[in-house]
Amino acid sequence: MRYLISVIDGDDGPETADELGAVDAFNVRLEADGYWVFVGGLDSPATAAVVDNRGAEAIITDGPFLESKEYLGGLWIIEAPDLDVALKLATEASKVCNRKLEIRPFADD
């Protein structure tokens, strides 16, 4: 099963060199152990745009969808056999990146 692990960023300040090194090592292990699907960091919410094309014309608005002190700072997509393994990996990921995480399974097709 695939899981989305969202990195909740905020007023924690930028990542330190130690955190970046720990995340890199964690990612190498994820890949070696067969859990890796995708990982990516995101730029700040100030660089976001919201696109709404539900009406007669598309509306594009600069800035994030929601104004909040916390925001999505990055993500992992992992493949794990069950929720227990996914939670264990998310627990390790939270430690190495020094951030809160949210984990969610992808909906079944």
C-alpha cells in the first residue's frame, strides 16, 4: 500500500545541515529497503498560486490556498506492507527532519 507522508513546516526555521544530512541518509535507506516511491521538498507558500477553473473562466490567485502558520513543506510517498510499517517509517522521518508529519494512505482504486 502507498502512503503520503506530509512534512508540516512552520516557524521551525530553515533546515540545518545536520537535518539535511540525516534526511539524505534516511532517503538512501528507504530506497535500499524498497520503501521509496518519491520524495520532494517544497518552496515557501509565498511562491504558491491557486487555480480555480470550475466556472466560466479560470481564476488564478497568487499566494497559498490557506493562510496558516503551518504549511506543507515537503513529502514522501512510500510503499509499505501495512500501516504499522508506515507509521514506524514516519516516526523515523519525523526524527530525522525534526518536523511534525501527517501520514495518510492513498485511496484504493
